[in-house]
Amino acid sequence: MAFQNFTGSGNKTPNNNNQNNSSSGNPNLFGQNPYQGGGQPTGDDVKEKLINYNEKFKSAQPILYRDKIVQQALTAANRKTKPNLMFIGGAGVGKTQIVEELARMIANNSPLLPDSLKGKTIYELPIVNITANTMYRGQMEENIKQIIDFFENKKNKAILFIDEIHSLLKYDEVSQTLKPALARGDIRLIAATTMTEYQTVMKDPAFSRRVTPIIVDELNVKQTTQILKNIYPSYEAYHNYQVEIPENLFEQIVYTADRNLQNSHRPDNAITLMDTAMSALVIDRLRRQEEARLNNNQVILQALASSPKEVVTIKFLNSTAEHLRTGNSEIEDDPDALTDALTHIKGQDHITDKVLDLTNRSRLNLNPFGVSKPLSFLFIGPSGVGKTEIAKLMSKNLTGEEPIILSMQEYTSSASVNRIIGSPIGYVGSDSKQELPFDTLRSNPRRVVVLDEIEKGDKSVQRLFMSAIDEGKIKDNRGITIDFSQTIIIATTNAGQTNDKQTKIGFGADSNEENTKVDMLSLQNYFDREVLNRFKHILQFKELSKDIYKEILTDQYEIAYNEMLTKFPQYTLEPELSDELIEKMISETYDPKNGARPVREWIQSYIEDQVLEQI
């Protein structure tokens, strides 16, 4: 079946005869020209560097849902002039498979085939077969010349296919040899590349004039679901009928793949997820079986023996997708961990209750409208009331990682955008290898992102994150899509928090006022309305009263005391703060404008005083 080879299209290997691994009779071992003093290469020598698509895909089943693109390709390939094709599309959309379909049609002499293509053979040239064994100067150029000579020979009736042609054209030796051959019209070429790389490939006007671009979009959910159902029997047979996928799960596979494998596209991402889930169940069954054998657990052994098939569940599917997305990261999802951690946030119960409710809802991973978006917050309030602290606790207890924090006061100009998504190609810094702030999301998109003091960032920087919040992704200037769909985005601001209690957002005259309503009109003095509208949850923090300040002081001292007891048991500390000392500390440090920031500094100083007395 054609789609059995879908995910394998990119891992074709040359014939074993071309693998120069043996020292015996291997003229290329030390980089010598294999034809120096030994005659010229034959057609068979060149064919060893190629993959015959006609032969390989003759027995494949016809491709699904690509009739119009196939017809478009046949039309272009049938032209007298410029019969060269360039398939353009994202990774996994099926560019290579359309070429496989053309080869199948030629091999089977399809009635839809024009005379100009009858009897032709499509050969893929793996890039490694051009770049390998090129130790001496000019070897790569010699390799490509031999290839061009083969395809220029009309007797061979050969069509050249180069997948990811941008990777080959970066070599000057290849460009200087291949492009003139195209210009002369002496060879027929089919190529494939991504949209980003296409812009680079087509910078050469002479090359671009001789190639017909054909856009390949990804299939929709319904089409991809049907493809999964069509290829499922072959995957079931491959896994020896040990794994079963319920009929109603195929569409869920597509949605789960879209949500988690965003660096690939339909149908490849869904096929990859289905195959991986089936394989993972087989391996998991072997693991459970071996554990039961070692522990002599007859109950489990008998249960496994009585149920020869494992069934893929939604839970297992999500777990598989999680591992595909995050590599080997192991995240313990403990719903109570965040609840316990947030008990240390004092005076903001309305915030912590809301955060817990929303994170629990997010855990459900429901997506009825098909768009994966991050959980987004705008935390508003004076300095030191717990905005950043809550963000850190959420990150530690939900992801097991430190949050990605961007101090927006460092991004105060429009040019700052390039520090986040890289410089455009051709601009200074575009070729820099420096890691960008969100590169880590590629390996683990399940992170908490903090945009600290967002009001201080340039408007262009603020607008950049509109796409992340609204669509769950940002495309950087390298053409790489940054996946934010699994993140929690928290923007913090003290915009509007002044000494004038009449103008404070959501506050009454007293510092312990319970009013937590957000004044959206005041916020528009600092943010564009379209930016504000992107934040689904805008939460107003309260100022800290003296009573709350006292609670924070005693709570933080208890934490510090227990920490010191564990790390430095040789020192004796006061287990509690006296009422007199607490009142003295509050009278000296409490200021609603500073929130709880002075607390930890005072506690550290007080502990240091006690330790110094014992030295």
C-alpha cells in the first residue's frame, strides 16, 4: 500500500552495493577517483546511486485525495518546455508520496498517462549518494556530472527526483552543474522542498523560470482519518495482531497528533502517532509480562495469556503523544501538588482558587472546537503581592521545570522582536547560532512562560504574543513554528497601580479592600485593546493588609527555619518569632507599595544574626 511507505519516504537507503564499507576492492576507501585510469562509469554504476521509484512503487495502491495535484503535476510534466516540477509544502504533507504515485502510474502504464511520460522511469537521487566519499577536491562535482550525464542520455528515459533539494543546492558544485543542465532542457527534474526553503532555492531567476511550483497542502481531519482506517490493517498485521485500535479512536488520533506533533503535518503526524502507540503497547506488554514472570505473578501472567490483544485507549494515546513531544521527560501530574503549594500565597484566595479551577479544567485536555490554545493569564496588581511567585509555583508543580521568564523591560524597542524570533534572513544576525528564548519549547512545549511587567515591552513585542495566545503558535524568522499550545502564558503588570487610591485599578480607599474588579478602561492606557482581548483570564491582585503581611512573615519564617534545620542542623535557631519582634518588623518594613518583598530579606538577616552569635 502506498501509505505503508508514507513515513518511510524519508529514510530510503542506497543499495548495499554502494556502501563502501569494505577495504577489499574498494577504490573509494582513501578518496581516490574510482575511474582514474580505469575507464568511464557505466549506466549501471550510476544506477547504484539511485532508487528506482517505478520498481519500488509499482504494486502500491493509488494515492488518496490528491487527484487534483496529480493532474496538475501531469499537466506540467507533459509540457514541451520546462517540464520540471517543484513540490512545495510542510514536513509530512505527502510531497514525496505524490512522486511515488506518478511512478506507480508510469510503471503500470496508466490510461491517464500522456505519451511524453510513457516508458519513463523516475529515479530518486538520495543526497547522501552525492556527498559521500568526496574526500578529494572535485569528487562531488564529478559525482553530479556522472548523474547529469545519465539523465541527459535520452536512451535512459529517466526523470530525476531530488527530495529536499535545498539541502543539495547549498553545495556550489551541485548548483553550478545542475542548473545549466536544466537551463538547456537536457534533463527532466522533479524536486521537493519546504515553503521556507523554496524562497531561497528560487532566488536564482534562471532556475526559477524552468521549474513549475506546485503547492501541496496538508489533508483535512476527515481525509486523514480515512487514510488511517485504510492503512490500519497493514499496521495491525505488522504488529502480529497484538494491538487493536477501536473504530471511534481514529479521529482522536488525528486531533491528538495535531495538538502534540506540530512540527509535522497531516497525514504524517497522525500516521506516526498511530504507529508509535501500537508499537509502545507491544513493548509495554512485553515489559509487564517479564515483570510478572520475575515476580512469579500468576494472576497477571494468566490475564495476559487470556487477552492476546492490547487495546489502544485515549489515555494511552495521550501518553504516547506526550513522550513524542517531550522526549524522555517524566512529569508527575499530581493535582494536589499545586493546591498544597498555593497555600503559601496569602491574601489572594480569589486568585489561587481561580488558578486551581482553570488548571484542573486544562488537565481534561478537551478540545471541542479543534484549536489548541495555551492557558493564558494577565496578572494585575502592585509589586510584591505574589504575581510572579504564583507563576513559579505553577511552573514547578505542573511542569517540573523553571518558568521561561522574559523581563519585558529588556524589550522596549520594535527591534527587540528579533531577539525573540530571530532576525529575518539577510539581516544582521540572521545566521547567528545563538539560542532564542523559546527554542526549548521544541523539545518540551509543556512550560510556563512569564512575560514580566508586560506593559514595559514595546507594542510590537506585545502584539507578537497575540498569535501565541490566540492560535497557539508563533513562526520565527527561520521559518520554524514555535508551539505554544501546551504552555501556560502568564503576563504580569502593575499598570495603574499608583499612590493615589482613587485611581488604583479595582481598589477602594483601604489597602485591605475586597474589591477585585478589573478596570479595563484604565488598562487601555497601557495596552492596545486587541492585546488585552487575547488574555482569556485577567485577574486583579489585592494589596496586602498588615494582617496578611503578618501571616506571610510567620509562614515564610517557618519555611526558612525547616530548611535551615535540614541543611545546617549544627545551628540552633528560634523556632518561632515572638509577637514583639513581629510587631517591630511590621512597623519598620510594612509598606503597601512594596507588598511582601521586604519579608524574605528581613528573615535572612535575622537568621544570619542568630548564626553569627554561635560562631
